[in-house]
Amino acid sequence: MHDIADLELRGVPGVFVASDEFVSAADAQSQALGFPTLRRVFTSHPIQDRTDAEMRDLADSVFDQILAAITE
């Protein structure tokens, strides 16, 4: 979240990606950093035990959301 806020301050578009377990934490952190509208995309949780193939599928499933968030 800090990296995305720093990018925004520099005028570089960024998007925060995390699993949906962290929605509340991301909301609180973005508010605390003064960037309540930081772009974000959430994936299904958990991710730590997924295989490489499952992670590729997960990334493919949110790619369009990430692209939209970073280009809007």
C-alpha cells in the first residue's frame, strides 16, 4: 500500500493487489495514508498454498480488472 501511495504522489499510476481477506485492512491503510481512492483489486483467499498453475489461473482471472484499474 505504501508503494502504491508513493507512485501516486509521483504521478505514476499503480494498483494494489491482495486477497479478499485484506479488504478492511486495505481500506483502513489507504485512509490512514490519505489516499482513500487508491485503486485496488482483490483476489480470492487464500493464495499461499496454491500451485503455480493455480496462481497463473488466478492472475488471469483478475488481469482485466488490474488493467482497467491502472488505465482508468
